[in-house]
Amino acid sequence: MFVDKVLVSVKAGDGGNGAVSFRHEKFIDRGGPDGGDGGKGGDIILLASYNQNTLANFRYKKLLKAEDGQAGSKQKKHGKNGKDFPVSVPVGTVVIDSSGTVLADLTTDGSSSVIAKGGQGGFGNAHFVSSRRQAPRVAEKGEQTDEQELTLELKMIADVGLVGLPNAGKSTLLASISNARPEIANYPFTTLTPNLGVVDIDSKHSILLADIPGLIEGASQGKGLGDEFLRHIERTKILFHLVDVYQNDIAGTYTTIQKELKDYKIDLSKRPQIVVLTKVEGMDEDILNDRLAELRAVVPAKTVVMAISAKSKQGLKELLTTAQKLLTKRASQQKTKDTTETLPIITLEDDDGWQIAKKGKGFEVKGSKIERFAGRTDFENPHSVARLRDIMKKMGIFHELVRHNIESGQSIYIGKYGPIKY
């Protein structure tokens, strides 16, 4: 079964806790702290592969979970790192989080992306030895990772996309010129899933074609099957817009499909096109010229219009030659665009920043750095809480809380962690 969009949950591994331990060996007095650090949690990694062509595996495997890091132990032994969780997906897979942000776009075979990063292991008490603190009873907890829902979308990578009404001859053309064998029959929506085919132009050049289910009026708003699969031609460099020569209103057929391409979330009508009049085998030349004239009246002057027959092979060589020239021209334009010098964009991340807000009868502190420290604090250990207080004092948070008129005994929450008492 072809599946091109799935919702999955991912959970990277949690970091292992650091250890509180002191060296105890015969004849060694006051051996000192020797608690080891916790191991790092495993990452969730997507690997793009041409060996995969659908996301069907994720229909029954909704949770992707990496291994947790193990806790540190005595004698400064580092906890074992959690194993990464590699997942193979088809080339062309896009990963989108719940806010609509694209986390990864895997467009080449062998490319990979970490979509969920494992938590760092906590430091053991051997890490906190100093001249003033020679017997620390402090160890950090490992970073905890949140489970999150991600959408995986497959967008096929092809040079040419075939569009048109149902039964316009797209599948017949694909089968005639490529190695694809799509279902072909004389009823609407014969093509139910996208098909890919490789076409050899000559000994040096080949192109990849993508055929999607036929479009109907209103497809961009979800009617028919086309809207679900228009994403597969988002990446195509050019389009073959096929029009059945026996349509009663050829000009109207063309404008209908153009409107659906334009109304899609990405304006696909601006994509370079070759408009192709199909099924012309055996047609009287005068009638064919009239149909071509009718079509050219509504097609932009710079767009190529051709007549072909997939069954008799009429015009196919010219179509493919024209497509190759158009693809070469587009590749040259893209290369020029990519090499155009642009000023680098420099962004500054205020990692140390924090904000204070009233929360009930207490206060809430928010900030990525201080929340990371709080997440690695064992609130059941007074020594760990004392360390967190020292960090907040050094960052100026307590000073700002005084300015907010905090009173003794009030609760302080640090993001989702806490509380601690002032």
C-alpha cells in the first residue's frame, strides 16, 4: 500500500544520572568523591534511502524511541551512552513538527537528519570538586527529553510532473516512454497513487517522471484525489500539462487545470510547462490544427504547445528533446542563482537570558539556560538545590526577584521545575 503522510511520536533517550560516590579503599583515608557522569541518551536519526518508496511501515509503528543513557557509578565510571535509533525513510521525506516548522528535508540518497536529540548525562560528584568544596554531595540528573508528535510527508523527487484531467493520457504516456507500468483503463481515477518512471533520452541523459491521479475542478480545495498528491509535483522542475484532444472544450480544460495549480498552497502554475495535446493518432490534420489553435489562444506565448500520440509514438521524441533542453536551461538558471553572492545572516542567540513573571502566590523564572540547570537538579537533594540557588544568584535572578518584592517563603518555579522556597 502506498502511504505518503503519517503522524508519528518520537522520544529520544533520556540522559543518565550522575552518581554521588566516595572512594572507599583499604589504607586510603579520605579518598574523595569518585561519582561518574551519566551517559547520553540516544538520538532519533532519519536516513533517506532509495530502497524505501513509501511510509507504510509507520502505519503500525507510531512510536520511535531511542535508548536511555545509563547512570554513572563509583570509581568515576561513565554511564553507557544510549544507542541511537536509525530509521530508513524514502528520499523526499519532509519532517514537520506540531507548529508547522520543517525540521528536516531529506532530498538525496544517503542523507540523514537527527530529528530528536538525546538528553545529556548528568555530572557525577567527582565533577564538582574544587579547592573550597572537596567533598561535594552534588550530582546532576540526566536531561529528560519530551515525547513529540511529528508529521512525515513524502514528496517525490522528479524532473517532470504529469498533470491533467482524469483520462488525459498521463499513465499511457508514462508507460510508453519509461520503465513504469501503471494501471491503464478507460475510467476516471484509474491512477490512485503516484507513479515514477525513468526515461532515457540518450546515452548521457535520462529524466525522472512523476504521474499523479487526475485533477478535477476544485482539486486544490480537496475534491477528487489530486489534492492529496499535488505535493508530489512540488519538487518537479517542469510540468507536462496533458489535454485530451477529444475534449469538447479544450481551452476550458486547460484553464481549469491551471486554476487548480495556481490555487494550490504553492503556486504551481508558475512552474515551466510543456502543454501536450494527446491521443492525436489518426486525426485529420485540419481538425488537429484547429484544436491546436484553440489551445494556443489561451496558453502563454512563451509556453511550448505540442501534439503527441503515446500509442503510435507520434511526437514523443520531440517532446522528450524539448523537455531535456528546458531542464538543462532551468538547471543553469538555478546554478547561477545558487552562486549569487549574498551577505551572511548573523543571528545572536541570547542563551543566558531569562524572564520573571508572577505565578499564583509565587514567581516563575523562564530561560533556556536556567531551565536546563533546573532540569538536571535533584530537588530531593538539599545539596543539589543549594547549587541551583548559587547558579541563580550568579545569574542575577535572586537580585531581580527582590526587585519584584518577593517575600521569604514564597515559591519559585523554574519553567516546569520546582518549586524552591525563597
